[in-house]
Amino acid sequence: MMYTINIYTRFALMAGSLLLGIILWAAFGFWYGFLFILASIALTVGYLLLGTIQSAAIMMQSGDMDAVDKQLNLTRYPEYLYGPNKAYYYLLKGGIAGQRKDYETSEQHYLMAESIGLPSDNEKAMVYLAILNFRLQKNKWAEAEEYYKKLKPLNISEPMLKEQIQQVEQVMKNKTQAQAQMARQGFRGFAPGGKQTRPRPR
């Protein structure tokens, strides 16, 4: 697993390096402070590109969604994240919103992750399953079938994802019966963002 700097340590190093560089520059000349200023810039660029995604993904293993969300919120500018990290940010956000039963927000985050693109088939399956679930909840069967088609060619290695895909297959094969059941009691879905579908940290 790649080493990651604690976010508060990174903030302290960013500010401290910049301040020390400016002091040395003012006291002794530019070149005395240059390396410290350069280090501050490098730390800042790293923060903008990577955010707190890795540390938040590690925290997911504890199941404390409030702590994970707090860590993710320390990524102040998700629009500047490096591509895969940006997709991963919205994947985690979608899972957290799903756990909180805020399904509209969860769907929006998953759609963002899909539009950016995810690197592994397991992660794509998490997103497709979640969006498919939302489409079924809204009785949008044609759109659900489109996401079901996207699931089929994926090479899935996670056992719980395979199990969820099997559940989807049964629902799609028994469309008429499932529609009647949904009309009577509502569709419970496949728990998007639940413990069984947490992505592994990079």
C-alpha cells in the first residue's frame, strides 16, 4: 500500500515550508528559501491531485461513515483531483449517501463516478449495480436493462458483487413478477454502498 501523509501533517508542512522559505528569502536571499518554497508547492500540488481519497478508503474498513465523510470533506477541491482519484471520490461519496438512505444524492455521485470512469471492473460493477438499483426503484426498466448489459462483460472477482449480480439476473429474468412485487411493497434493492461493496484503497 502506498505511503500517505496524514492530511493535517501535510497542511502543517505546506504552511511551515512556505513560511520558512519566505523568511529565509527575506533574510538571506532567494536561493536560501527556494527549496522550502518548492517543497510547499509540491505538497500543495500533491494535495490538489490526490486529496484525502486513500486515507478515506482505508477508514472505510472501520464502517464509521461519519469519519469517512469528514475525511473526504478535507478534499476541498474535488474538481482538481487526478482522474482515477476523482472518480474514486464520487464512488465513496455515493456509498456514504447510500448508507444514509439519501438515495438521490447517492445516485448523483455514482453517475459522476461513471462519467469520469473507473479503472477496475469491480469498481465499475459497484457503480452499475447502484445505478441499476436506482432505476428499478423508479420503475425505469429500460434504463435498468442498459446497466444490466454493461454488467455482463465485466470480469468480477469480488464474491459479494457476484452474488448481487446473480440477484439482479433473477430480477431481470422475472420482470413481470418483480414489477408486481415492487408495486405492492417497493423494491428494496441491492444495498449500494453497503459494507459488501466497499472499494479497496489504492
